[in-house]
Amino acid sequence: MRITSLSVRNLGRHRDATWALDPGMTIVRGPNESGKSTIQHALELVLTRPATSTAPDLDALRTWGAGPSAAPAVAITFSWDGEEDEVHEGRLAKVFAGVSGTARLELDGRPVADPARAEETFAELSGVPTEGFLRSTASVRQTELAGLQRDETALRDRLTATMSGADRSTARARRRLLAAKADLDPRNSGPGRLGTAEEAVADAERRLANGQDGLARLEHDREAHTIAKERRAASESALTERRSQLEKARQAERLHAERDEAQARHDRFAEAIALRDELAELDATHPSPMPLAQLRPAVERLRTLETRISTLEELLSSEVHVDFDLPPERAWQPQSRLGLALAAVGLILVAGGIAVDVVGVANLGIVPVIVGLVLAAVGVAARFMAIRGRDANVATRQMRDEEVTRRLRGRSDMEEELRRARIGREEALATLELPGAPEAEERLAAETAHVARIDQGRARLSGLIGDEHPDTLPSKRDAAAAEIARTSAALDALGPIAREPRARERLEVEVRDAEGVADRMRDDESAARARVDQNPVDAEDVAGLAERLASWRADLAELRRRERILSRTLAELDAAEQATMARATRFLERQMVADVARLTGGRYHDVRMDDTALGLEVRSTERGDWVSVSDLSRGTLDAIYLAARLGLVRLVTGDRRPPLILDDPLVSLDDDRASRALAVLRELATDFQVIYLTASSRYDALADAVIELPGPEAVANS
């Protein structure tokens, strides 16, 4: 199918516009916001969207400023090839006004009156059944090539559709089979023809049975009443038996619980008796004759004495030694003599100088006097320092003598303390009746462990018996054993039902079922009695009903046979579609190989597709292995998915040729790849009509027709 013209009203920025489209490749070129995407939306709407659609995106597409009554409208004229290469022409016009929307289809001048039939017929001609199908195959938006990967479910649906072959007879057959089966058995929307027939036959059989019972008159009714009475008695007898068995099962369940409880008590008391005896034995076999409360302080005192004795012995093992950190004694006598000598010389010089001046022997001046005074002062100072050194030596000797005296006195005290400590140790060992401290430590450790074991046992015993007196344990154990024997004997008396697990649950279900049966039998008896009491049956009505029932039964058998045939046919068709899936993916791989090689400049040749997940991979020459297309660059990814879209269109449309609507999917490709891709599209235009929307003029030379859209002219006032 090829679109020859497109008209839109009240759609986006196109209030009223018409364009002629070439059957080959048409380039729709214009700047941003010139309405290219609106043209793509218009083609998608007219090809797939029902005119009565209430989707919110239609309101968003309405021309700005258009009133509520100005509904978006799209119309196309198209042609398609019929049998024997004859060309047909048609026109489709849709007004999208919600539930009031209209769709008019004309084929060779003849209108298709029914809107639903018009949609179905046009879908058959175009090969595009749904909007999702179109967007997953023949309509490619600018940034949606990778959408094929995100829409694997849609891709699988399209591959499944190829099962139908070139004329899509299988798809039509499937729809007809489903419609026929839904007519017979629509499941949720009503009983259907089959359910209605079954209900009619059942109702007729019931009324015929009642009529035949009426024709048998009282004798037949009485016989039926007798049978119903016997069945009621049998059901009540069975119910009584089941109730008796249920009571036994409940009794057995109680006895099992009582026996388990008695067994638990018996085991607990038996364990308590064994623990009591063990505690008695432990109480009689203490490793120490002295209680732990007395033993521990005694051993601790002995331990303290041993430590003190060891310390004193170590202190007394060495001689008295006095060590002072004092300077050595100073030699003060030479300094004292030197000082006296200097003082004497100085005094002599002073006296001699004065005497010479007085006698007049010579005039020496004041120099001898000054020198003599200096020497005398130095001598006095030296004498003073010598005296201080002597006093310091005396003080040091006195301190050393006092320390020796003090330490000798302390050693005597330590020897006395050592003697008393040894006496205390002997007394402690005598009290413990042990030869030494190691034996005392061993006895303390053993007694501590023994007492801890007794305390642990008493705690366990308290947990087992609580406030019970230990002397009553044997009688309570024997009472629990007697209870076990009693309940075991009672269970044996109940028979096999006492040994059956979950017998109560089973019998409760059986009793409920038996009660239901008994209720039904009582109802049957009451009904039979009512039929005996009153029998308003007409023989002619019964005869006519019998004739109609035979005819209805034949119709019901035919409907059931038809339903089985339809179900079997659909099952076989599903199996055939699953078997075809692998062949379809291989076909798509073969279709993509040449296009991928051309689009990537020979960089990638081989293509493979997973039959289950439908993931695409290409063989990389650089890596020497298969690579998922999701790992490739954006431009390569767009090129490969463009090839996938083209192969998918060839695959799923069969002999139909829907137009390919491309919103510049080559925008991310470089000029080299873009030119190769457009060459592929140009070749494809010999078989499919290509409508290419772009903002670039680099493709104009390859187009059969170019439609140039004007850009927006209005600007905001500054």
C-alpha cells in the first residue's frame, strides 16, 4: 500500500494542510518546530488509531487556539496492488472526537459502512493491525531505534504473526477460531451458546423427569418416595456411623495428648529421681572434710602467709648495704693551709710597705699595700671554703652511720616477722591437716568444683520439680506410669482408628459430607412425598417436551463437538507458531546481514538473534567474538537497529507493503554511514513507500519528492 496524499486539520501546528506523497521516497524537510513529528503522528493515527479513541495524547495534539469542537482530523488517499497486477485506489478519513469520532473508508469508490469493519479491512490492506505494531516496525522515531530492544514482547508478537504467511490467512483463522470459541464459551461475559444449551437441556431433562414421574402416577411416585426414604435412612445410618467414628477419633486424640503428657511427667520425675540420688552421693563424697566457706578463707590465709614468707626470705637473703648518692669527701686540709699562707704573705706585704714608708728607707707607694690586701683576702676566702668542706664531710659520715644503724634495726624486725609468719603457716597447715600449700590449693579447687556441680544439680532439680518435695518423686513417677498404661490400654481398646494419624480431620470432613448427603436425602424424600401428594403433570406437555429434548440433546452434542474441534485447532496452531519462531528469527538474521554490512561499511557482517530473548549480537572482527549490540557506540547501535526494523518490516508484513515512516533515525550517524543508510532506504523504496522526515537537506538528491515545511515565524516581544 502506498499513500498518495495526506490531509490534516486541527493537528499540532497544521490547522489545515494537504501534501502529495510520492509512491517511492518522499523527503519531508523543515527546521525544528515546523511540524515534522506532527505529520508522523498523523500517519500513525490514521493508519492504526480508532476514531473513537479517548486517549489523552489526542488533546495534546490539538492545534493551539482551536476550540473544543475543532476535533483533530486526518485523511489519506492510497493505492494498493490487487490480483493480476491491477491497481486499486482508496480513501480513509478519520475525525478523532472521542466517542463521537467517525471513520470513513472508501475502496474503489465503494464505502465501507460499518466502522469496525472499516478498521479491520484497512488493517488487512495495510498489514498494520495495531499502533504498537506500527511503532515497533514501520514507524521509526528519531530517538527510538533502540526501542526495539526495550520492546521485546512486541517483537515476539510480530515474529509470531509471521506464522500466517503472505496472505495472513492464519491470523484471520486464529481470530475467527477465537471468536467462534468465545461465542460458544465466553467465560467471564456470560454462559454462551454452549452454556445456554447445557442449561436448556438440563432444565428440559429435569422437567421431563418430573413429567415422566407424574405420568407414572401415584405408584411411580410412591416407589420413588420409598427409594428416597431408604436412601435417607441409609444416609442417616452412615452419618451416625461417621459421627461415632469421629467421637472415637476425638477420644483417641485426647488419650494421645494425655499419654504424651503422662509420658513427659514420667520422664521428668525419673530424671529428677536420678538427679536427686546423684546429689545425695555428691553430698556424701566431698573431697574436703572442711566446708568450702571455711576452707576458702583458710587457704587464702595460707596463700598470703606463703607470699609474705617468700618476700621476707628474699629480703633477708642479702647483706646490709648502704648506698648514698652523695659526692665524695673533699680534701679540705691543703686548701686550708694554702689560705693561711696567702693571708700571712698578704699581711707581711702590707706591714712591710707601711714600715718602709715610715722609716723612710724607700718610697714604694701604695702598690705593695694593695697587693698585700688582695693576697690576704684570697687567703681568708680559701680558709673559709676549706672549713665548709670539712663540715660537709662530717655531716655525710653521720648520715651513713645513722642509715646503717636503722637498717640493722629493720632486719631484726623482718626476722621476727618471718618467724611469726612461719609459725602461722604451720598452724594453718595443721588446721587443714595438709603437708603443704600445693595440696591445700588442690583441695580448694576440688571442693570448689564439687560444690559447683552440686549447685548445678540442685538448680536442674528445682527446674524439674519446682516446689515438689523430693520424697514424693517415686510416687508421682509411678502415678505417671500408671496413667501411661491406662491411656495405652484405652487406645488399644479403640482399635485401628486410634493408630491412624489425622483421623479426626478426615472424619470431620466425612461427617460434613455425610451431613450434606443426609440433608439432600431428606430433601429428596420431602420432594418425593410432595410429588405423591400433588402431581399436576400433563401427558401432552410431557410428550412434546420429550421431542424437544431429543432435538436439544443433538444440538448440544454438536456444540460440544465443535468446541473440542476449536480447542484442538487452537492448540495445534500455537504449537505450529512456536515451531515457526526459530525459522522466523533465522529469516530476520538473513535479511539483516546485508543491510548491517552496508550500513557499517563492512565492519560487521554476521548477525545472530536469540530465539527466546530475541537479543541481537554481531560478530566483531577486532574482538574475534560475538558482541551484544548494547555494547556498541550509539551510531552503530542506531544503524544495526535500523537494519533490524527494515528486516522486521519485510518479515512481518508478508505481501502487504505498509509505508515506512522515518523521523530522521540517521541523525546520530556520520555523513558516510548516513549516506550508506539512505542508499539502503532508497533501494527499499522500490518495494515499500518511504516517508523520511528530517531537518537536513543532505538527503534531497536521493528523494523522489521533497516537501519543505516552513518554520515558525512568531517570536516573543522583548
